[in-house]
Amino acid sequence: MKLLKSFLRGSALVVVLIVFLGAWIFLPWPALLGAAVLFALWMLLTRSGRQAASVTQVGVSTLGQRLGASSVIIVGIAGVVGVLVALLAMAEGYRQTVTAAGNDETAIVLRGGSAAELMSVLSRDQINAIERAPEIARDKDSRPMASAELVVAANLPRVGGKDDGSVTLRGVGDMAWTVRPNLKLVEGRRFETGRRELVVGKGARKQFQGLEVGKDVRLGNQTWSVVGVFESGDGMESEMWADAEVVATTYRRGSSRASVFAQLTDAKAFKAFKATLKADPRLQVEADTTRGYFGKQSEGITKVLRIIGIIVGSIMAIGAIFGALNTMFATVAARAREIATLRAIGFRGTPVVVAVMLETMLLAALGGALGGLLAWLVFNGYTASTLAGGVAQLSFEFKVTPALLWEGLKWALAIGFIGGLFPALRASTLPVTDALRAA
């Protein structure tokens, strides 16, 4: 019978943990807020709740006397949350940088089956057919607002490094500036048609040597002059732009291009635009909105970075849980006489469980807040770079968003819940006579 009770008690604990973690992970914040309000009403309006509040108040008031032990929980959980939020901020920064270049009013057309621009080749006849689509907007001179662009990878020495890195060189025409109104020159001027001149993004200038206005760089066996710097707030800032005809001649691409960026008449015209291209037997192409295209480009690396963050965070969380367990078991042992006295004068086991849990969750919340604050102070806006499309480097900034801070706090409270549950149950089942006698 005793063995059966132990088994049932253990099974109940497992169920409680699964239910709590499942609800904590999947319930939206309004539902969690509602649960918190109900819990507060229970503490305020019921006898057991008021007892739990009284025991909690006593425990919290003695935290200063147990500063060293309490710091173990706070610092351990702060480390978990800080590392987790930093890694997730890297993924979020990369995703925002890549997807910021897209919207629903602009379409991109690639050769059928091409996953990225570097893998796509469009002939001049295909480009002409695409530009005649009626769903493409026209400028004041009735020209189609479509930009046929060529993308190649060039090598340049990295800033502060001995090795070369890969940077995207995009060949464009005048219409490229029109279909990207968010792109602004911040220094110098645009390149001139027919010349080996470069306009570089702010991100590319930070990553590679010699990209200051007025300097010359070697791309392949040719010398190019840097004449301007632009910013766009997205992944384009990691690129260099030059005249498409000059790039095509230098890299022997003839009249072909990699992609066509087209400004549509409106967002609702995309389906019709796609149908127009599909109906033309000369075209074996795929079209997508730039929002959809750049979203797909960011999915792979974003997912990998998030998985790494969760794995590293989980490993560190295990250590933090054991730290919390040791600390709270020691706290329960030190307060054994106090807890036994409370139970002897009529306090039930539930208020004791709740009090120990609330004390642990409070320390976890402090650790989560500290870890989130440190991650925001150290990493928010920190510039990093990685490969984009498996070839060229992309510069981006870490983004510590409110959603990530909330996610970090949820991890902290989950660690506190697991770390406090078993000591809380130990406190509630502590034999009163044994505790008083031992004291």
C-alpha cells in the first residue's frame, strides 16, 4: 500500500509538471493573466489563500538573511535567461533584417526551380515578356516599374582580418532605385552608367576593407571606384551596387539577369500577375511577393539559431533547476521548526506549498528580469554577420524585443516552478513531531 501511494504521488507530480509546462508554453498571455488574477482572488478571498499569503510574507521578509543562498537562484536563472535571450535576439535580428526588404506590393521573378537569386538566370526575351505584364505599375513616362538585376559574389578582405570574405555585388539600372523607395544615399553619389563605380551599403562598409567613398577596390582583375554609400534598413545594406551592363561584361554574363523586381499596381494584383506569367509559354519562371521571398530566405538560418538557443538554454536551465532545488531544500530544512509550528497551530499543507512556491518564483522572476536586462544592455543593437543564401555575408543587428524578454521571463518562471515544487511538497509533508523534536 505504501508503495502504491508513493507511485500515485509521483505520477501526480509528473502530471502537474506536464500540465503546468504545457499551459505555460502554449497558452497566450491573456489566458495566463486571467489565471494570475484568479490566483490572486483565491489568496485574497479564501482562508487557505490568506494563510498562504501570511506564510509567504514571512518567508520573503527573511530573504535578506539568506542573501547568499537566494543569490544562487537569481544568478543561475539570470545566466540562463541572458544567454537564451541573446541567442534568440540573434535569430530575430537576422529575420527582421532579411524580411524588412520585402512587401506585398513588390514582386520578384526568378527562373523556375531557383531557390535564390544566385541560382537564377533569366534571358533578355524573358525579361522583356515579364516587363510587359499589365499588372506592373508604370512611372510618369509610362515605363514599367520593373528592375532586371544581376547578382554575383565578389571577394574582399574583411575589416580587421587577414582572410577574404564574400560580398554580394548587384548589377542594377536606374529603375532599381524607383522600386526601392526606402533606399537612400547617405554619402557620395550614385554610380554613372558605363563606369566601374560602386555604391556600397552601410553594412558592407562595416564588414569589408576599402569601401570608403573615394577609394578603389579590386574585384576580380578589375579596379572599381567607390562613389557612394546607401542605407535601407534591411539586408540590402550588406550589398554593393553597380551598373548592370558593366557587371555583366566583367563577369561574362551577357544579356542575362538573375531576377526581376516589379512594382505592382497594388497588392491585390499579385495573383493576376502570377497567372499572367504562368499563361505565357515562353516563360518558365516563378514569382513571389518580396515579403514571401525574403521570408523564405530567412527561415532556415532563423530556425537553426533558435534551435541552438533553446538547446543551450535547456542545458543551462538544468543546472539552474538543480541550484534552485538545493537552495530551497536547504531553506525548508532551516525553517523546519517554523513550518512545523505553523502546521501545528492549524495551517494546512496547501498554504505551505504555495508559500514556498511563491518564494521560489519571486527569486526566479528577479533572475529573469536581471538576465533580460543584461541581454538588452549588452546585445541589443550589437552588429554581427553571417552567410546569406550560403554564399555572401549579411550584416545584421541583434534585436532584443519585448516578445523575447517575455519569453525569457517565462523560462525563468518555469525553472522556478520546477525548482520549487519538490521542496514545497517536502515542506508540506514534513512530520510535525519530528521537525519540532529535531529543532
